[in-house]
Amino acid sequence: MQCKATNHQAIDFSQKPYDETLNLEGSPTTLEVAKAATVRFQTHFEGHMEMYGDARLVAEYLDAHEEWFCRCAQPMKVEPIEDNGYILTIGKFGAFGYEVEPKIAVVLQPPKNAIYVMNSIPVPDYQAPGYEVDYQASMELVEIPVDLSESGIAAAFRKKNRFKLPSVITKVRWQLHMDVAVQFPKFIYKLPSSLIQKTGDRLLAQIVRQVSPRLTQKVQQDFHARFNLPLPPKNASDLQRISISQEEENMAA
């Protein structure tokens, strides 16, 4: 791979106000230090982005990910590895005075039926300090008639001095699932277990809300610049958190 690692900026999600308001004494839901165990956090999202090209052109671009992935993933630090993989250092985040800087390795699987799958793998030659990340994501390329696109496409083409719209564009639909297991320092387990769970789930979702839209925007910008196409407006992409119950309903539908 020719993709090179880039410098990153730390993302700080520390929530200091919690440290000053917690009553740690006598809570019936407090985890005992002696029984300290791994705590699992999870979050699920779905979204889409429009690309002003047909599915063949978008697939051509996505398949050559070694040409764009590292550049679009900034400011995260990215290191390519063999077999379509990348090591990502996401940034620093934490709460209750405990901070970690997660590092994960992901693989972009070859597409099947216009569906792209990305999943985490163990980071080579690395022992994560007290955490484990399970990342699963998928993207589906769906061609749609241009009149089903989000509003603003005509204005975007006019800015490029183009007055004829394409007959079809591509809507990239995606889903993302993250499950993180953390072994905290013992002092964390003095806190109410419900608070630990709620705060961890919230921080995980906050990370996705910050990283994913930025990556989506950069991929859109990179794709449309490469093929000299108009850049879609902001409403041509979307991100929504979904609950486990919603996910089960979608799968059953």
C-alpha cells in the first residue's frame, strides 16, 4: 500500500463535572472493587451519503481505498497494513479521571453485490491496555433516480456551470456497530455501575458522532473533486443513532 500515516489531534471527551457530584458511599448498585470485571459499552448507528455518480463509478473509487482512506481519515493517525487493513488511533477520551487512547485495526473486505463490509481485527504486535474493540460496519451502494435525491442537487450543478443533471446518482447506505470492553482501574468500580454504563455508552456514541460525519464529508469531497463533480450540500448525508430494539425491528422487516 502507498497510503502513509498522518499526524492526528487528540479528541478529549473527559467529563470532569461528574467527579464533583457523585456520592460514592453506601450505594446498593456500587460494584465491589474485589469483583472488578470488564464493562461492555455499545452503540449502533445508520446513515447515508449521496454521491453524484453512478454505482459503477462510486465502486471504482471505493475499491481503490489505498488512495483515499488515510487522507480522508485525518486527523486520526492511520497506518496501513497488509490485506486491505488499516490501524487507526482514534484519539483520547475518558471520564471520572480515567483516559484511554484507543487503537484499532480494521479490514475493508472486497465488495459482494455492491455491499462493502469493514470489521475490526487484532492490532498486530500490540497489546491493548485494558480495552477491546469490536467494530462492524457495512455500506451498500444503491442507484436512485436523480429526482429522488435530496434537495439542492440542481443548485450544486449550477455552481459548476452544469445545467444538465445526471439520470441517476448513488446513495451509499451504511450501518455501524461498536462494542467496547473496558477493564477499568479499581477506583472506577467504586462508582455506581449504572452511572459507569450510562456514561460509557454516551461517550462511545459521542465519538461516533464526531468522527463519522467528518469522515463522510471528507470522502464526499474527495470523490467529487477527483471526478470534477459538484459537491453535494450538507443535507445529502445523514447520521442517526439507533437502539437495539430498532435494529431488531429493521432486521425483522
